[in-house]
Amino acid sequence: MLEQGLIKPSTSPWSFPVVVVKKKNGKLRFCVNYKPLNDITKKDNYPLPRIDELLDSLQDAQWFTTLDLASGYWQIKVRAEDQEKTAFITKFGTYEFKVMPFGLCNAPATFQRTMDKVLHGIKEKFVLVYLDDVIIYSKTFKDHIQHLEEVLNRIRKANLRLKAEKCYFAAAELQFLGHVVGKEGVKPDPEKVNKMVNYPEPQNIRELRGVLGLFSYYRRFIKDFAKVADPMYKLLKKDAPYEWTNLQQKAFENLRDKLTTAPIVQYPDFSKPFFLYTDASTIGLGAVLAQKTDDQEHVIAYASRTLIPAEKNYAITELECLAIVWAVKYFRHYLYGSKFTIITDHAALKWLLNSTTENNNKRLERWKIALSEYKYDIVYRKGTKHANADAFSRLDSTSTNNHTNPSTSHNDYG
């Protein structure tokens, strides 16, 4: 790094220890533990993109290219007056960074802002960026060549460098942010799934958090994720003893099985209506967002969460209504502003949400008001399973009601 001009000898009063981290390719990454510095740093709240929204943007694309910036953070210079704050100590002496090192709390926000500026005006038209991962997507090969040329010109003008061996050009399917994307839709990256399938059962809290974090990353592909994973999450509760029983083992194996058989999640088509299936139990809430193409149902995303203690005291109608309100809020970026259909297996909700009279139950009345800003039909369907293959053919279309009244947004859904 000294020969590359990334660091220089330092006499700084600051000094932080070095940490060596093993990368996924087996090589070692040089890092510094900047926790004390981060604790006193004013945080940069520049937002990172939501990965699910990035993936949804690839709808209708036929050609894909991914670009990877070479040691992206190191391509950002640190102001001269701030370089002393990055000082680290080694057995060879103390050095400080001239470029932005890994480990600074504001490094991701700084890098994302830089890339957004570089790609301003074309971002989300045919190129997306998440930190140092860039994807170019196009409907035709001719367009793709033009789009690729535009992006490469921008990167060159910004004096940024790419890592050639990690760039993939003009493919019909490729890896992006832990997923495989193609014209048919999105699925979990098989390489990462295989690693998770072969991952041994966690032996302590730290390992359990890591395992749940990996599974949670792909929760949009796993129906009833929160319900299935609940026995494992219970071990994370304060003062809970770490006892890995058959209950946790079964949940662990169930999650692995669900991930290996996860469906290809298709891209949303905002010119077509959405169907929202909801369900509630004494454990948690579940929802499936779906669309219909050529009389075939396909999943856009799964969502679920467990109940908080207070919610476990709710009556069944309250739980089922909570599932609807929560699911609509969760999928708001798909549903708001367009008409959609809610499918429930709880008949009382049809009356409740269709009623124009005030409900004596203030919680239910508040939720009804919260939903009034959306345009939806509510459909009652017998049965307990949602989003099954013949769901659309069994909808009771006579029990719908169109809600179109605008209202002030309500965020208090509890």
C-alpha cells in the first residue's frame, strides 16, 4: 500500500489497531478497527438503495452487464486535513491513509453518493448501482451496447477503475448482489445457497446471528419465513439459555429445504394488478404479493414477521386485520397509487373493511382509516392456504368492494 501511494508514514496522535479479514476468495483483506473513531464521528445518513427495489427495476430486460470497481473505496481520496485521523499502528511503524479505508462508518454513504453523481441522469434508466456493484440492463442488444458505452465513458471521466476479471458483459443471466438475475426473474445465487445448505448448525449466539442473517437476506423467497425461523429467533432473546433442541434443528433444516426449492421470483409488472394474500396465526403474520400472467399466478415476493407480545393478546379478527394493514404497508412501494386485490380467508374482514359505519373497536377503526388511502378490492376465499397454484380460479369475485377514497397517510398501525 505504501508503494501504491495509498498510505504514508504518520506522526498522528491518532492510532488504531490493524485487523486482517479473510475474503471469500481466500485472500486476506487489510482492515483497521476504527470503532473508537466511528463512535465520535458525525454520521452521514445518505441512503443506500434497497436491494429488492433494485432487483425489481430489471423488469423486461434481456441483456445484462455487471461492472466491479477495483478496490472501490481506495479510489476516493481523504482530505489532507483528515488523513491523520485514519492512522494505524503496525510493527513497522505508524501510517495513515491518503484514500478512504474500509471500516469508516461513513465510507458506504460517501461511496454511494460518489457513484450516484457519476451516473446521474441515467441511473434507474438502464443502470443501477449499489456501492461498487454496477449493473447495466437493456431490452435489446443494440441498446445494450449503447448503454454500456455511456456508462463506461462516465466511469472513465470520473477517473474510476474497473476490475476486469470481475466484470461480465452482455449476458442473458448473471449474478448481482447475491442473486441470479435474468429475463425470467430473480432467484437466490446457487453458490451461496449451496454454502448455506452445507453450513453446520450454529454452536453459539454469534454463529446463530450469522446464520439467521444469511437466511433473512433471502426471506423474500421463503414463504412464512418468520414463522419457520421463530424457534431459532427465540434463542436470541435476552436471558434465554442457548439450548439447541430438536425444535431449532427442525426449523434450521426447514429453512434450508425452503431455500433450495425457492421459486424464481418474477419481476413486478406495474401495468398489471397486484394480488395480496394475507394470513395470521398466534405466532406471526404472513403475506404473498403475486400477479397473474396468461392465467398463471406467479410470486413477486413473500413477507412475514412474528408477533410482538402485545399483539398475541389480539382477537382473531384483529390479528387478521393487522396482517392486512402490515402487509399493505410492507408492500406500499408496489401498491400505493394503483388498484389491487386483497385475498383473505377471514370472512369478517369483508364486512369490516366494506362497512361505512364507525366500528366500536377503536383499533380496527384506526386500521380501516389507515387503509382508506389505498384503492383495493377485498375478496374472501375459503381455505387456509394462500398463493397456491389455483388461487385465482377460486376467488369469490362477488364479495369485492372498491375503496378509492383518499385519506391522510397513517403510520400508527399498532
